[in-house]
Amino acid sequence: MLRQAVHLSGFVFVFILFASKAMGLFLLFSLSAFMLLYQEHIKKPKKTNRLEKLIRHVAFKLVRKDTNKPFLGAFWFYFGIGFSFLVFPIKIAMVSSLILILSDSLSTLIGLRFGSHKLFGSKTIEGSFVFFLSSLIISSYIINPVSGLLCSFFATFAELVPEFFKNAKHKEIINDNILIPLASGFILLLTQHL
């Protein structure tokens, strides 16, 4: 639940990026760089006191327990949002980011709570259905229903891709926080031009 709160914090950046693209990109890439650099300090602190140890302990509980690189998921999440606004028109970038923020969070929460039918790896049919439905609502409302349907299909597929390549996923070579906004943005851009 707490990790999904990081996803929901992406709303703030979407609104900042919508208001001022330059300011939003600066904040997102700064935050991403900070998380990437800070993980090294958390892994190997030189000198700590009790408060720092407690903060580090809580931080490790909030991030993935199976990784030796904490905050890397958050780095790719914020980087994915920033990259969308860098390469896509504002409306498409906003939809792509909202799909990453909302659909990915909802699919995780529903999949963990109600998911009883495994699809691939840790993904469930229930979670993937919620991902598809929420991304369809977002993209259809902001862009149009036809583009929304295609976007939702490819975004849902992009969310599943890391499950097919477990080894690459664990090495952080493939990350859905980049794949989801890129796939949805590309499809929306393509359908807008067609």
C-alpha cells in the first residue's frame, strides 16, 4: 500500500508538468537523480546514528525487499513520467503518465487483494483487467474511445512484458515504469496521426 502511494504522488508532477513543462521536467529528473544517487548512501553509510538506522530500516521496508538497489523502482517511475513529457505532446504525455500513475497502482492493489487467477508470473487476471479498464477510461476520456481502446490494449501488454523476461526484470533491464508510458504514448501518437 505504501509503495503505491509513491505512484499516486505522480499526480503532483503531472499537474506541475502541465502548468510548466520546463519546471516539471527539472523537478522530475532532479528527483530521479537524487534517488539513484541516494541508494548508494543507504546501502553503504559511512557513519550512522540510531535515527539514521531507523530511517534506513523504514525506507527498506517501503521499497522492494528483493532488491539490493532500493529506490530504483521509484527512479524509473519518475523518469518514465518525465521522459513522456519530454518526447510526447502534452496531452499524450499526460494520458501516458496518468495510466502509469493510476492504472498501475490500481492493478497492483486489486491484484494483491482480489487476484485469485494467475495470468503470468505475479500478474493476475483481475489486476490486468483493472489496468485495462482504468487505462481505457483515462485515455478515452482525454483523447477519444478508439485511440483509448488501442492504447489500453498496448499499455496492458507493456505491463505484462517484464513477467516474460524475469531475469531481465530482476536486473532492472526491463521496467514497466518505462514501458507503460512509452507504449501508451506511442500508440496514442500513432492513432492521432492516422
